[in-house]
Amino acid sequence: MNPNSDMEFADACVSASARTLRESGECRGLTEIATIIEKFELETKSFPLFMSGDGVNLTGVFEQFRKIEREQSGHLLTKLTVKAAKSILVEEIQESGLVINSNPLTRLTEKICVEIIDHNLFGRRRNYIVKKRFNGDFDKENTWEQQEKSIIMPSLKKLASQLVKNTDLQFVRAPKHLGKKKLTNELLNEPFE
């Protein structure tokens, strides 16, 4: 894939994520879930010996997440928020020496944006992409997916920062495009792949 098409792909993903956020109306339970993460992190910092291995019990925390999800009647963005929160906590436990430098709300909103792309693109279309583009090679697809996510991440962080500043999702917009816009004449003269 050429670098310009990578940028176009990244732009399309971020724009679609912003649209998904706007269409969802609101991110129900976001601040409550971020508060639960923050409380969990403070408790684990107070008792660092329990942070590694089997000492940490996430059952209670995950139950709090499930309660919020049930209260929101399975709202898609709330489900993705809960999934993002669980992922954050599991990663923290797996990397027991993890030093947390950013606020839980910021990390959660960034992870939500990644979950939106995973849900809408990589999750739903992975088998099609693997079959059509990578001839059934999941390893090549996974490498490509990780590469694309690394290109997308800076823009997703900017998108996430909008969520932190303003929870009214109707004003969320995709950041400035990464790729160079082409003139119609250039597009028409490109070879088909």
C-alpha cells in the first residue's frame, strides 16, 4: 500500500469514528466509568503488593461496569466504553510495573475511539479483508492492521481530546486530514488496483 492511501484510509477511519460518536448522541456513563477506573488505580497504588498476579480481583469493578451498561439499556457507545475500560484495567494488571501518567478519562476516551474502529471496521470486516486482500493470511492482515492503527492513533487522540473537553457529541469533528488531497484530474489518471 502506498503512504498516501494509508493516510486516506486513516482519514476515512477517523471521520467515520467522529460520525459514529455524533450519531450516538451521548457517551452515557463515561464519567462514571472513568471514576471507577481512577478509584481502582488509587486503591492498587495504595496496596502495590496486590497489583501483581492473582492478588487483584476485578470482579467487583467489572460488576460496576455491567451495572452501568444495564442502566443504559445496552447503548452501543456505553458497551464500547465498558469494553474499553475492561481492556485498560486488564492491560494495567498484565503490565504490573505500569506507571500511569495520564488521567483515566483521557485514556478511556482514546480507547473508546479505538474500540469504535475495531467494532465498525476491523471486527466486522476482518474475515472479508483477510480473504480478499491477504489471501487468507491472518498474520499479514494483523501486521497491516497494527500498522494502520499506528497511523490512525495521533488523529484518534485528537478526537478523544474533544470528548474529554466536551461530552456533547454533536460537536465532535474529525481532526484535519492526514493525507494530501488530490485534484480530480489526478484521481482520474490513477491506475486501478
